[in-house]
Amino acid sequence: MRFRGQVDLNAPLHLLMAKSGHLEHGQMRVKVSTVLGSAAPPLTVKLVRAFSTGAKDSAIIDSKELQYNQERGFHFLDSFPKNVDVGTYVFVLEIVLHDSESEKVYATGGQIHVPIYVTGIIKVGNAEIAVLDSDLGNVETHKTLELAGNDIVSLSANHLQKLRLSFQLETPNGRVFKPHQAFLKLQHETKIEHIFLIGNTGKKFEIIFDFLGLVEKLFYLSGKYDIELTVGDAVMENSFSRLLGHVELDLPEAPEKAVRPPLPPVDPYTRYGPKAEINHIFRAPEKRPPQKLSLVFLGLILLPFIGFLVGLLRLGVNLKNFPGSTVPATFATLFHLGLAAVLLLYVLFWLKLDLFTTLKTLGLLGVFTMFFGHRILSYLALTSFKLKSA
């Protein structure tokens, strides 16, 4: 058997036990130091009592003083009672200072409870699995299991039969061992799992599957079920989880209103892993029209502009009303430059600019053109009013 121990350091002590109490080859070692890690004053470590967590009123060790190794600077308990078996124990330790003056300088914190885990090899025996008749309980198929080996059994059953699994667990001292975990897993060939806890009756662990009462839980799925047994505990050095074999179940057909089995789990690698490369072939560009047709289309586009120029000539448009003064002439020139810039902006938008850039630029040019256009139109209106008044 092996021993593992841990000391709680959460208490506000000035004189603390070492971070871990080591129990090697049946010897518990405890080192004492100050909070800052310096050497402790002369003292004695006493084991007030030790008891199992399952039987707190029954002490296995009562009032024993730990010996001191002066060369290595630790206290140790080199022998344990023979009745110490695999399990979890609590050792109550207490520090006693030799010098009464040291009690005014150091605080020992009273009694310290240290959990100790005594581990060992658990004997697994009398393991057997059987298929029983549901009505009379007669054994139809019986097989012995060697859980320490790798033997696999093959069974078959229907919904009118039962499956029984039993085994025993014993400590090195021959006592019944009750692990924290003991369960059986049935896994269908579609990866649907069912987990059942195994209870113990006296010295034996046993579980019986009545398939007639489990058909709904098994979703009426016939086929091959893998049988996996898991037994584990913190103090059990030979904890195991192994495949016992499989059972071929023949269950009745599911009724219409029966609960459907869940969808099989999706493989995370398939769902979130790298996807296959997508090879995309772009459509071949369409054939361009002949050059002559393009020139004819360009001419049709320019025809309205040519008509506009001809119309201006027929109407007799001239520059007689263009302001002669310096300031109004400047306003008029800037107004026409603004109009030209707007037209140029439209051309650039058609060639390369995007919509947002064009709108921002058009906003600035619009404010510029509107300002100088208002000034020149105000000048022309004032001039026309003076002429009519004269």
C-alpha cells in the first residue's frame, strides 16, 4: 500500500506545517517552518489521533509523538498499525513548543487536520456474466470473466430475457471495497450510449438488465451492443475501464408513438475541420461588338450635345450681358467654372469614381457653385432694375 497526504495552508499561522506531508514506504514525513521559510524553534509534532473518514469515532492511532530527523530537519512516523487498510483517513497533528518563551513569539494554530489517502491494489474476483430466462430466472448462458485480462465475451438475448453481471472487490486486508465509481455502459452500433450504475449487495456488486422493461429506454433498437465496465476510486491503484464484450439484442418493433432515438453525434473534425477546396470556373467574357457598331453608338450619344450647340447658335446666344466690372466678372467666371467642374465630375464618376466619393465631391462643388451663382444672379438682377428705373 502507498500513502498520500496533503496539509491545508489556508489557516493564518505563523508556524506552519510544510506544504505536503509525505508518506513513503509506510513513513509519514512532516516538515515545520515559519511563514517566511526560516527554521522553526525547538518543538515536537504530536499525532493526536488518526481515523478513517468512514468511521470518525474509531481511531486507528491515538496520541503518538513523531520522531525527529535532525540531519534532514523533518519529523516522521515510521510505523503504522496493521489494521490500516486502503481508504481515506484524517491525521490530526499538533505542534508543541519546547520553550515557553517561544509561545509569545510564534503561533502554532492549534490542531491541524491532514487528509491521508492510503492507496493499494484492489482484488477483483468472482466476475461473471449470464443471460437469464425472464420468467423462471434460469441461467441460459453463463460465462466467467477475468477482468484483469483482455478476454471478450459474445452473448445474445431477446426482450424476454435478462442480463446479469456480478463481481467482488476486496482490499489487501480482505475487506469489501466500495469504489466511488462503478457503472456499466451499453453502446449500440449506432453510437447511442446508455450508462447504468452498479449497486452492491453485501460483498457482491451486481446489476440485472430486464430488457422487457428497458425497450423504451433502448429506443427499441435491435442489434449489437458493446458492454463496457468502469470501476474507479482515488485510492484504487488498479482502477480500470475495459470492454467486456458485446450482446446481440433482438427487440420488438417500435410502436408509432414511441420516442425516436437521438441523432448520432457529429464528429467535431468533420463539422469544424478544414473543408474541401472549391474550384470555381469563371464565365468566359462575352464577345465584344464590332468596332464600327461601337462608333455608331458613340455618335448617337454625342448627337444630343451637338443639337444643343446648334440650338444655341440659332438662338443667337452671346456674351453681351457678361459683367464688365472686375468683381462681378470674377463671380461669373467662378460660377461657370463650378458648372464645368460638376460636368467633369460626372465624367469621372462614369470612368473610375465610386458613388460615395462622387457624392462627397458633388456636395462641395454644389456649395461653391451655388454661392457664386447667387452673387452673379443678384448682380444681374440689380443691373436690370437700375436700367428699368432710368
